[in-house]
Amino acid sequence: MKRQKGFSLIELLIVVAIILIIAAIAIPNLLRSRMAANEASAVGTLRTINTGEVTFQTTYPTVGFAGLAALGGVAATCATPTGASSSGACLIDNVIAAAPNQKSGYTFTATAAGGTPTVTYATTAIPIALGQSGQRAFCSDQSGVIRFNAGGAGCTNTDPAL
């Protein structure tokens, strides 16, 4: 009598069950890690925007602070030494400066106010999909202090600092 070699159905089912258990443990950790990476990227981007605002205000003192569109610039004009202007300063990446102002699961806004020259600005970073792309919202203003809101829906200058 010839004996067949190979795995039985029970052995294969046990292996599949073990793989599913490992996946059930690993996937939530992967999602949490991705959210943490998105949040770190949002904080870094807010720091970049803060630096851009200060540079813009120093370069164009009669204008003051600016919105995201003015901090960015068209790639063709930014490539030339004289391409920057107060309407496109080439200080931040156009991924952030141009609509829809999204990067790494967050939507960014920057508004300037206070007359001419504008003396205040406020920036925010809100998760695109709360609980999936990020859990916390972040904000900053002309003080340069980055703040967070654990609820993730919005952030104000009264929220705790990082």
C-alpha cells in the first residue's frame, strides 16, 4: 500500500488559525503606529509653517504674516532666484500651500489677521479621518507654541502645549 505524503486538512487549518491570530494582534499596532507617525508629521509641518511665517514677516514687513497660499509658490517661479514675492514666497512646499492643503492624513490651515501689516496668524492641523489618520488636532500662532486637542475636532490657543 502506498502512503500519501503531505499535510492533512487539520494541520492546514491550525496553521491558518495561527496566522490569523498573529494578524489580529499585529494590525491594530500597525494602525496606531501609522497614526503616531501622521501626528509627528503634522507637528513637524506646523513647525515649518511657523518658520515660514516668521521668515515671511521679516522679508515683507509691510505685509506682515500671510496665509498658506502666499507662503507657497509655483514651482517654476520658485526655481529662479528672483521668483519669490509676497504673493508666492516659496517658503513652504506646495503640497501644504495649495488646496486641499493636506499631508500625511492632516488638513492644514493658516489665517492671518490684524490689519496691515498683519500682526497675528493662526495655524491648525486637523485629522482628515478622526481615529484613522490621527487622533489629536494641533494648532499654533505667532507665539510659536504648538498646542494639541485630544478630541481632534479643533484646537485653540487655550489648549495645552506639547
